[in-house]
Amino acid sequence: MNKRDHHILSIVFLAVFVITVSLVKGCVDPVSQTSELSLNNGKNDSIQKWINSSSNIKLPIDKRVAFLDRSYQLSKKIKNDSIRVGYLSKLSLAAANLKDSLKFRKINKETIELAQLIQKKNVEAEANWDLAFFFKQNAIQDSAYYHYAKAYDIYTELKNIKNAGRVLLNIAKVQKDVKDFVGSESNAIKATEVLKPLDEYDLLYECYNHLGIVSMGLKEYDVAIRNYNKASEYSQKTKKNRYSSIQNNIGVVYQEQGKHYEAMEIFKKILETKELFETNPKFYAITLDNYAFNKFKTGNTKNVEKDLLKGLKLMDSLNYISGVVGSYYSLAEYYLQKKDSSKSLSAALKSKDYAEKSTNNYRLLQVLGLLVRLEPEKAVNHTQTYIKLNDSLQLEERKIRNKFARIRFETNETLEQNKLLARQKQLWVGIAATLLLLAFSAFMIIDQRVKNQKVRFQREQQESNEKIFTLLLAQKQKVEEGKKIAQKRISEELHDGVQGRIQGVRMLLLGLNKRTTPEAIEERGEAIKELMDIQEEVRVISHELSHAAYQKIHNFIQSIEELLLGVKNSAALEYAFEYDDEVDWDGLSSDVKVNLYRMVQESLQNCVKHAKASKVSLKFAVENRNNLKVALVDDGKGFVVKKGKKGIGLRNITSRIEKIGGTWDIESSPGKGTKVYFNIPIQSLAQPETAYQETALQEV
């Protein structure tokens, strides 16, 4: 693959990656879960400290508010939204506990918006839950229902089954408050189905207790009692004493049925509970009022007025207005039965007044019905007020129930749209992931092919280099052999040709020298002397040429020396090279020479690159004519030799030594240099040929 193909493939891969990230981004929480670097632990601890102080009911309210404000201001300095939203959620709950509506709404809104922005679903659900509870306390039932529904949907999406069941129970309670008993019963049953597998006995107790109340609202009294008994079973599993509370509810069912004897016995038994007055005076007062009311309904009026007044006084001291309304109504009924109209009317009017102040419309309707009987002259007005109030309540309850249905419909519609969008997003993510996987696979395949080609090319290049090196050695050897042949030929020519001819001339001159003339003798003597000089010179030249011709010229050794010299020049590495000059090193096989050369080269590179050596010694020796031993020693920094862990250079040495059937070892320790040993089996190497017999060059 050429550079252009690589460039195009890189662009395609990058484009697919960008598309995938863009599509997946909506599904991934973008907020890092790491700690906020700009906010030290001290600030975090301070925020939590002020929040805890604001929730301390033992402190004055003004100090608690000040602590809340301080923690809120400090939370604004947190730059990590993931951390900040957690504190905002706690601050929202603290503000709700302080009954500070303005602060609660402000912080709660900020919490929801930030949670939605950074997709913190669990925090968003908690904030909606807090807001729903706030609206329920303030009797804004439609808003309470809406935010409970949002919290439920989020918990369902998060598969937080327990909290989904708890919120579903709260939705059922809101529906009960607007007399949507059928819807309330449906959601309460659904809550029990969700919570049963979790063995959440406390919550299951609340569910069945609520179902008892709802069944009573539907006038299904037997079902109500069954639900209360079921609630009692789960209460016993929690090991919490709720017996009196459950029995009170059953007593109220009997009271609604007109079974006043059964109701009276239940309330009487509850009142006999030890320390009930001290531990729960409010419940004691309610039970006492119920007991007295059912008692006079049975016709027994003994101590009824006393008990009713006692209960009224206790509830009034506790500022339990709803209970006060009921107590005055019970007194009005009692006085009416006793035919004391004035007292009955006084109690009824007080009940009406308290009911209006506390917007207790249920009791107000009861009182208006009683006033029709107590004030016949105003019966028309009371009746009209009753009808108007009843109609308005029914209309309001119907409107709220319709609004609940509309909220549920819109929520379900939104959920379906979200599911559709989620499926579409999943589809696009799947497509993008597939494209990314295909692109990545193509890239990996092509990249692997390129790498394989590169490795193959490097291997072929290495083989070519080794062949070239072998050819160079052979070329050198042939050149040297040519030199030897030429030298030998010249030596033979000098010896056999020139030497013989000069010898002949010398003999001739010796013959002529027998002539006795002085001139001839002198001339012949000079000529003979000159010829003898020439002869001696030629003999010397012949000896030198002959010695050079038969002297071994080691090309392989020269290559090693050139390698050492190159390292010395490039890395300032001093070296010492020892070898036996009598061994025919060029007689080594090509495989041995090439691989040994490379192994020495790799070892020298390690001396320079890793050992940081300044001196190195290399020694070649032959043992028993068939075993080559090589030792390379440096004075570098050394290292800890780890068996089984070798770099690519050492692996290459291992591969090469195995090719030629040899072994190798390495010895080193930190600060003590490194020693590398090669042991290579070789064929018998001939000792250098004996030089041409110098006796042949002696005078004949």
C-alpha cells in the first residue's frame, strides 16, 4: 500500500470515529466522576458540615437558616457539576425541612435543571420526589401527582425497583386524597407487586394499610378488614409494634358499618395499652374520642361527655386541629342525642368554624348536615351551602382526577416518544458501531498486510545483504588468490628464467677469465661482480615475492578488524583483537562467517548503545580443530541477566547461533561489565600451507 492509500484510509477512519462519537454522545454521561481538582477536601467537608448544622433541630431556627445560606453560597464555588448537584440535592431537602418555601423552590429548581443538564437521573428523581412531597403538604395535589409520576418514571428507567415502589405508593396516597379511590387502589396494588420480591416489609405494611383505607372509601368494608389484617402480618415481620394503629383502623371500619359494639371493644382494648398516654398522647386522644363516640352510639352514655371533653382538651393542647374538629362534632352528636340542643348547636358551630379554618371539607359537610337538624329555620341556607360545597368538592375532585389522567397520558406519550427516540438512537449507534468496527477491521487488516510486507521486505533485504557480504568475502578471496598466483608466477620466472640466464653468463665470464691479459682480467672481474650483485638482488626479490605468495591473507579477519575500526571511529571505543594467525579463517563456511560477523556486530552495538563501554576485547580461538570459541568482553555498566526476557537484538543472536548449530552465553552484573561467549562447531580447518621451500631458491 502506498502513502496515498494510507492517507485516504486514515481520513475514512477518522470520519467514522467522529460520527460515532457524535451519535453516542447523547447516550453517555458527559460528566467525569473524578474528584473536583479545584475544590479541596476542606471545602467539601465545610459544605457538609453547614448542611448538617442546618438540619440540627436543637439549634435556633435563625442559626439553621444561616447555616443553610452559608452552605449554599459555598456550593456555588464548586466547578464540578457532578459534585455540585449532589450538594444541591441535600440543600433542597434541608430547605424543605426548614419549611422555607422560597429557598426550597429556588434550590430545588436549580437542582432539577442541573441534573437534567448533566443527565444525573438519580438526582433528578430525588428532586422531583422532594418537590412532589412539598406540593402534597400544601394540598396542591395535581402538582404533587405530576412530580411523583416523573420520579416514578425515572426510577423505573434506572431499574431502581424499591424507590419506584415507594413513589408509586405516594401517588396512590395523592389519589386517595382527591377520592380517586379506584386509581389509588390500582397503584397501591401495583406497588405491592413491585415490593414483594424485595421483602420490603415496612413498605408492604404501608401499602396494605393504605389499601384498607381505600377499601373503606369504596365502602368495601370486608376487603378493608382483610387488607388491615394483611398489613398486620407484614408489621409483625418488621418487629415494630403497630398493633394499636392497625386495630384503630379496623375499629373505624366497624364504626363506619354501624357496628358500634365491635368498634367500642376495639378502642377500649387500645386504651388499655400501657403508657399509651405518655408515649403517644395524640393517638390516645383520637382513640378516646372514638371510644366515647361508639359508646354513646350503643346507648351507654356513662362517662361519655367526660371522655369526649378529655379528648378534646388533649387535642387542643397538642394543636391537633383536625382532631378538634372531630371532637366537637362528636360532642354535638352526643348533646343532640341527649336532647340538649343549645350545647349541641354550640359544639356544631365550633366544629364548623375549625373545619373552615383547616379546610377540612369532609367534616364541614358532616357538620352542615347536622346543622340542618339543629337549626330548622336555617335549614334551607345550610342545605344550599351543603349542596354547593359538595358539588364544588366533587367538581374539583373530578377535575383533579381528569388532570391526573391527562398527566398520566402525557407522561406515557412522552415515555413512548422517548422509547422511540432511544430505539432510533440505539439503531444509529449500532450502525455507527458497525461502520466503526468495519473500518477498524479494514484498517487492521491492511495495516497487518503492510507490516507483513515490511517484515518480508526486511527479511529479503537481510538475506540479500548476507549474500552480498558473502560475495564480497569471496571476491576478496579471489583477488587475493589472483595476487598469490601472480606473485608465485613472477617468483618462478625470476628463479627459473632470470636466475638461470645470469648463472650462465657468470659461468661464461668465469671461462673467459682464464685469459691472462690485465685489461681482460680487470673488465671481466667488474662484470662478474656486477652480475653477482644482480643475482643477489633477484634472489632477494624472489624470496620476498615467494613469501608473500604463500603467506595467508585472512579476508574474514580483515572484515572483523574493519568492523572494530568502524566502531572505534564512530563511538570512540578502544578495542583489542586476538586471533591465531596460523588458522585458515577464510576456510570457515559462508554460513558461519556471515552469522558470526553479524553476532559480533550486534554485540558491539550493545556495548556502545546499552553498556556505554569504553574498551572491548575480542578473541577468536580454535579448539581441537573443530570447535570455534569467541569471547567478547567490555568494561561497560553491566546489567542483571534475566532468563527468558531478551530484547530483539539478543533474540536475533539466539536465532543466528542456532542456525549454525552453536551455543552462546552471557555473563554480566551491574558495574562489572559484560562477557559474551560463542561456541561454534566447525569442520577441521587446515593449518597454513608451508611456505615455498626456500631451499629451492638457494644457489644451485
